[in-house]
Amino acid sequence: MTMRERLERMPVASPIWAQRYPELLTIWEEEAAAPKGNIIRRNVCQGGVWDGLREDARSYVELSANLVADDVGLEGTAPRFGLRADSLAHSIGFQQIPLEQVGPRDPSTR
């Protein structure tokens, strides 16, 4: 199913949706496939490929306060690593997610 087909199944014209997501009412009118409104902010990337954005999409995406470096100040080993106290990531407002709360959970504990 395409993105357009999925959106057409959503009640975007209903009062609740129209109030909360007014931009969805006209999203297909101009430049339908453009990634308008995407914000990539306060991310940390160590080595490898950074954003993977196509050049024709860059003007639609806001990239701000991201840290891309060969050494961003990691400590520990994957998958349980964190940022050192002196990491530059702290200066961009990066907030580490609570790793202990990420991943599959036992349904009986919910």
C-alpha cells in the first residue's frame, strides 16, 4: 500500500483530525512527495553515513544541532553504551534515551 493510499484511509477531514493536523488536508495539492516539515535535530552520529537525504529533498528538511564526528565521546560497548561526561553531544542538547525502557517487553508486565 502506498503512502497516499494509507493517508486516504485516515479520517483527516474529521473535525478532530483537521484541528490537530490541518496540514494533512492539503498535503497532496503541491509537491505531494516532498518531505515537507521534517526536522532532524540533536542527533549523534559516529562514523559511517550520516543523513542519507537525497539532494532534491534537502531544501524541505530542517537539519539542526546534530553532531557528526569520528569520535562523539562514547563509552561502554554496544548495545549498552553511553556518552562520556566530556562528549560534545551534551553541548547540542542531546538527551540519551532510557535504554532499559527500549525493546521487547513481557506482555504480562504491562
